Amino acid sequence: MRLIPIAIALAAVVAAAPARANYAPMAETIYVDADDSKAEKEEALYDAGSDLLDDHHWRQAAETFDAVAKMHGPHADGALYWHAYAYNKMGNRADALAKLNELRKSYPKSKWVEDAKALEVEIRQSLGETVRPGREEDDDVKLIALRGLMESDPDRALPILDEMIHSSKSSKLKDRALFVVAQSNNKKARELLIRAAENGADRQVQERAIKYIALFGGDINRKVLADVYVSSNDVTVKKGIIRSYMLCGDRVRLLTIAKSEPSVQLRGEAITQLGLLGVRTELADLYTSEQAIEIRKKILSAMFLGGNGEKLAEIARSENNVELKRTAIRNLGLLGGSRTGNLLIGFYDSDGNPEIRKEVVNALFIQGNAAALVGLARREKNPELRRDIVQKLALMHSKEATDYLIETLKE
């Protein structure tokens, strides 16, 4: 077997010399079988170049990727990109741009072309060149350029972004343009975002603008959301604002809507978002003062979302309304067997109402608590209720359920 050397620059790691703060890169020679395929050699070089990039040995990485590119194999296009990337890291931007140009010309259909466009924009902006977003054909490159322009000259970037947001472009592109605007602290950018939130002509743009105002804004922006909420008659927009209040943790405004909003649908949405925020005391108080059954059911669901099993158990014990009592039991079941299994069994034993007992069985089934259901089936004398329990066990794939079903067949 004939071995041929391939020199690959690698970082020297000298564990025995801790006193040396900086180690100079040194060349390591890898020997490969001359009969190995060209693709295997290329793969070895490409992997070595990637390791050098990880170690920030830019010059050695550039040399290694140059060797890969010259082999014109499957990794040649990627090697040209990483060669340019390494050059840029070294500050050799002119050569980096030349490599990117070579990549586009030699491999115009390569998957690396898009990354090359983005890197070129970054390099040109670092050189102080003005990249004109309107002249770029690629949408992703336009946005990269616009992000840079927002930092250096927002007065020129914002009109382009505004036009893009209100154009017939794809929803994805308009959303990303809104995101660029939302991240800016520029006063005009904030005004643009507010206009988008107030303008209902494009529903998707309005909804995304509302979300970004909540995510990136403070008290002033939340006041804007409150104004839009009052002025809008669109239930979908109002729901979006309610959800945005949850994103920014504005429980005060959510609670106000939950208490005073005329629309039952919107009140229910606010209550759901309060549950997601983990609000407990206020929801418990609201349950006590609320009269509408549908809203009280929403509060019980919100208690589940907030993990308030204690209050759900209290309501399941004391509530006189059967429908609400069943809802509380159902939500206790959703909390899981380890937390509520024994409580549910207690409700089954203490309440003779068949509807309540059926709800307990459903709750135990939902949480997969076969052991509890088997226990109930063994002592249940009511044929209808026992049949209901056995039907649930027949649908469960657990040892306890299977063993009990076999036991039943032997009776």
C-alpha cells in the first residue's frame, strides 16, 4: 500500500506546557491511502477545515478550504464559502468578496449562494459601503441590508420598510420587516409600528404589529394597545391585544377586561390568559363574584392552566351547581393522577349523584389512572356505573387494566 501525505494545518495543543499562554498553529501531516477515492480525501480536508474554524485558526482554515475548492468535488462550493468566511474574519475583506464572487459564478445553483449573498452584505457594510436594499433582488438580502441601514441611517431605511410592510409581498417577508422595525428604539420606527397596529386594512400585519408592540415595548406601548382595543370593533384584533397583554405580563389590564368587558367571548379570553400567567387569588375572587355560568367555567379552566389544584378541589367540594362541579372535577383530572387521584376517589365516594360519579370516572380515565378505576370497579354496585368504568378500562393499555379485565372474564 502506498501512502501519500496531505498536509493539513492544525492547532497544536501542548498539554505539557501550561505556562505558554498562546500556542502557535503548526502543520500536521495526514497520510491517506493513494488508492482511496478522491471524495474521501476531500472529506478529510473539509472536516479538518471545519475544525480549524471552530478553533478560530482563520489562516490555516482558509488554506485548507482552498485545497478543497481546488479539488472541484462535492464540497467545493461550501469550501469557497468558508474560505471567504475565514478571510473576512482575518480582515482580508477584498479577497473574501473575490471568493464569494467565484462561488456565485462557478456554482450558481449551490445552496451556499444565499449564505454568500448575506455574507457579502455584511462585508460591504463593514467596509462602510452603502448597500441599497431597493436594488437587491433577494428578499432575505434586502432585510439584512435594511437591518444594517436601520443602525446607520434609519431615516432612509424606514420608508423602504414601510413600503415593504404594506406591499403585496409575502406574509413572511412583511412579518420579518415588522420585526426589524420593532427592534429599533427610533421614534419614527415606533410610530410606524403603531400605525400598523391601528390600521385594520391588512389584518395579518395588524396582528403581528400588536404582538411586537407587546414584546418590545414598555408602558407607553401598552397604552397604545389599550387605545387600539377601545377604538376597534374587531373581535379578532381585540383577542390579539388580550393575548399580547399576556406576553408582556400585564395582568392589571387583563383583569380589567375579565371584569368589565361586555363581550362574554372576550372576557373568557382574558380569563384564559390570566390562567396562563399563573394568576390565582384574583381568579378565585372573580369566581366568587361572577354570576354567568359560562364565565365561571372559563375561570375553572384558567385555574387548571395556572395549576391551582387546591382551589379546584375546594370548588368541587362546595359548588352546588352540578355543571360547575363537573367542570371542576374534569379540570382536576387534567392536572394528573399524582396530584389529584386520591381527591377524585374521595369525590366519587362522597357524592352519590351518578352524573358526578361519571365525571370522576372520566377524569381518572383522562389522567390514565387505571389503578384507581380498578378500585372503583371492584366496589361499585350500580351495574350502569360499573359498566362505564369497565368500558374505560378496556380502552387503557396498562397492566392493572388488563389484569382486571381478565379477572372480570373469569367471574
